[in-house]
Amino acid sequence: AAMETLSIIAYRQPIIKSEIDHIRGVKSDRSIETLMEKNLVIELGRLERIGRPIIYGTSDEFLRLFSLKSIDDLPDLEEMVERIDEEFEVDEE
């Protein structure tokens, strides 16, 4: 759950918890808390709307851990999905 949440935050940042919950289809409170404890996710501020939800993003520790110079160095998501789809097509034959 934490890795799924981390992936969502990495690719969709800046993002608020309700958006993460919507994408996952379940509450993400514990996963976000765990990622923040490990210093992989940080609060970037608050959204200027009712309730002032926290905006999340990845930290410098996230970049270091995954050997990235910047968030722009993340693999292209669409490319990854295509590669995974191709891999499963081969396995199913």
C-alpha cells in the first residue's frame, strides 16, 4: 500500500490526500504517515480551498533513494505501462 501511494504521489505531485484516496479506492492515511516517517514524502503546503487540505510531494530523500537527480528523471509512466502490458502478453501465450 505504501509503495502504491508513493508511486501515485511521485507521478501526480503536487497532490492532496483525497485525490490519492480516489485513485487507490481506499483511505491512504496510514500509507502517507509511513512515507512521511521515512522522509520519502513531505508536505508542500496547503491548498487554498475549504478545509485547506495538505499538498504532498516527494522529498530529496526519495530522489536519493531512487538515484534520481530530479522528479523529471522518473521513467515515463505510459512507456512503463506499455512494457508491462507487452510482458504479460508474452507470458499469457
